[in-house]
Amino acid sequence: WPARVAVRAAEAPSGEPDPASQRAFLDAALDVASDGAVLLDGQARILAVSASAATLFGRTAEDLVGDGLTALLLPESHRVALDCLESLRRREVGAFADSELRSRARDGRPAVPLAMRAGVVAVEPDVRFSLAFRDIARIKAVEVELREARSLAEKASAHRAEFLARVSHEVRTPITA
């Protein structure tokens, strides 16, 4: 369905699809998405990047094109990302594979936790991958807050139980004079 929309929106007066218009239409659609979109070749080299992805990684799209996927990530995330692509290439997973990674920002910002969804978009003649990256820093911060709140609630519950046990003991124990 989306491919037909792109073709209809980009038809030339002759009725034939205009590749330049199709590309402009798809680029515009990707650039308004909040997730960063990255297209890779079979060797995990970056072929195209959305404006959101360039912003997420703190670089321009022109700087990113031609780099390897690992240039976007901290070293501890390289293996996870490449294994994800390899699983897709060998069809060991479904149509999509999800991973959690950490970005390498070039503009002095700290590393950002990312969720990555990857899918195979072309097989013949060469494999190509489509990746969507989402900044999950806020989600991670909320998870930390929830763990801390749970810990505090468990401590409060333990103190309450201890208090009730002492009060119960005192109420049951006769007062000696």
C-alpha cells in the first residue's frame, strides 16, 4: 500500500513514475517521523539517513552516509547490532528484530540508550536493511524511578510490618508492675 501511494504521488504527466519525485516523497515522509531511519547495504554500510536519525546521532546525513553501522554505536553495542542483522539475513527471526543499544554521539553529548528495530527490505541482488532508532533515555529514567519507588515502598512495608509486630507483642504482653 505505501509503495502505491508513493507511485501515485510521484507520477509524471505521462503516467510513468518519476524516480526523483518518488525519492523526494519518501525522504519527506521519513524526515517527519520521530524515529530515526537508516538504510544499510549488506555489509552494514549506511546508504541513507533521515533527518531524525542525523539529529539523534548528532551528525549530518552527509557525514553518516558511507560509514558503517558501528560508527553510530558504542563498542559494547556493535556485536548486538551486527548479530541482529545477521539473524535477519539468515532468516532466523521474523520480519523484524528488536535490540537495545547505546549510541555514539559526535557532538559532545553523552551516549543515548536506543531501541533499534531492523528489517530486511531487499534481498535481490543484494541484501539491504532498514533500521529505525528511537531514543529511550526517558523510558530508562522512568524505569530507574520506578525501581527506586518500589524499593522505598518495600522498605516502608517492612517497617510497617515490624511496627505492627512490636505493637501486637506489647498489647499481648501483660504489663508487670
